Amino acid sequence: MLAILVNSVGKFGYVRPAWHSTKPIQIRAMAQSAVPPSSFHGVISRDPNSSFPAVPGRYHLYISYACPWASRCFTFLKIKGLDEVISYTVVKPKWEKTKEGEDHSGWVFATSETEESGALPDPICGAKSIRALYELANPALTSGKFSVPVLWDKKLKTIVNNESGEIIRMFNSEFNEFAKNPNLDLYPPHLRTQIDEINDWVLPNINSGVYKSGFSQTQEAYEANVKTLFESLERAEEILSKQRYLCGNTVTEADIRLFVTLIRFDEVYAVHFKCNKKLIREYPNLFNYTKDIYQFPGVSDTVNIDHIKRHYYGSHPWINPVGLVPVGSNINYSAPHDRSRFTQ
């Protein structure tokens, strides 16, 4: 029996079945409801009297390189220059059992600094898994959403927030007093309506669209989801044929949200989730745009293709029971792009 125990597609934990015994109705829930509600919605504020004031050294971000939702938080942290203000830890890429005597598998920490390249032990709580952090924050929690990202308060020893859309907004504005790049505003007031409108179709159709396609339980549902996905990619391609970024010639939150799916598309989603109608490198504007965002200062630090591939191909046994990891195309995202033509 498979049970969804976390708060968004790309961050699922599950009760490990024999791959062939996964119940279709539960996979269907994953496909139809890609981003269920999160549980922790605390707000970090510049107000020193708030429950969670924005101060250096108090907060810790737990992430996975593999998860696009966690990665967009990590990207904001890096490009805003907050990596000396908010510490972070990366979990291992492949899900493992989170508790002895139970079948639940999810995100776990490395047992030493040398066990897994790119992953580390938990330096704050000494937790063995992300699940353990949730149980520390709420001892009554025996099942639920053991997802990344997790924004942790070291002082109160609890989870502040596990919703990436809320975390990136806090990173964008509330720590500017301490940020290396305080003037970089990824959600500027004059573009907020446009950003929100773009997010409203990129999230369900592209970010979650790849999961809806990959977890479809009927041919009809799969084809409908793939159709919506590629119509939306074409829509983005058309926008980017006229301007450097989604909202004009300024990089915004909307670009980071789209990028985390594009960077995973050819290596994972086209194969693993059967989104193979067209590759991103076959779209001249989307492909060059992906390289452009990747080369934005700080972004490349947040991309680990090895972790990405090993997670997806190794953590979904009902899709890839043998766990083979494709060799891949090894795209060079540091290669020159043509996007500067819009700002010359």
C-alpha cells in the first residue's frame, strides 16, 4: 500500500510497496493533486517583535538538490546572498527508510561528511531524517507531510515554514538588512500582478504538469496532461521569443519557478515521466533562457544533476523498478546563450 505523506509532488514520502502492488487510486491522487496544502506557515518578519524575527544565524534551511520546490528556496538564498545569514543542509538524493520497523521511505541525512557527495549529516538537531524534524516540531505527528524544504528555527527548535512559495517571498524581502544583494528584488511591486498571473499557469501546467503526466493512471489522463504541459511550454517559448525573461528584461520570481522544472526536463521528466513530445533543447528560446538563468550569479551552485537523476530514477520503484539511471545528455548549461540580444 502506498500512502502520500508529504506536501507536494517532488517531495513525496511513501510506504514502500512491492513496486507492482502500488494502489492505482493513491497514485491517481498524486497525479490529480500535485501540491496538497503544507502544514507550517510561520512568517519571518523584519519586525523585531514578531514571533520569528529576521536575524542572522537563527534559521536553518533543509533542502534536497533533487526537489524543485526545495531548490527554488535554495536558489533565492544563494542569489540574494543569504548563505552567511541562513545556514543550510542538503539531504541524500535517494529515499531511504526513515524509521526502524516501518516501511515509510523519505528524505534522510548522510551519516558522515564523506558518505555521500553533496549531502551532509544534520548539524542542528542530529536528526537522521526529515521525518524526525517534523516529529521534533510536533511530537503528536505520526504521519503526514515529511517534505523539503524545511525552514527551521534554531532558537525555538521548531519548523517555521515548509511551503516554498512562502519561503522564497521571505528570503526576497525580510533579510535585506543582512543580504549581500539587498537591491535584487525578485518580486517588485510594479510586476507583482504579472508575476502572479504567470505563476498561476506555470505551477499547475508545467511545475506540477510533469508530475501529473508521469503519475497518470490512464492513457486518456496521460495524454490530456501532456497536452496541457506542452501547450504551456509553447506559451512560454512564445513569450521568451520577445523578451529576455518572463516579465520583461528583469529576472523575477517567475523565472526561478520555471527554471527549476526546465533544468530537470531533458535529464529526467522527458524519460521518467514520459514527457517526451519535445525536449527543452529543441526550443530555441527556452533552451537559451535555461542557460541564461543557470549562469545568473549563484544559480549554478543550486544545481546538482547527479542528485537529481539519482533521486527520480531511484526513488519511484513503481515507475522504475530496477532503478536504472540513464546516462543522459550531459548538457553544458555554461555554454554561451543568445539572451543578451534583448538588453543590448
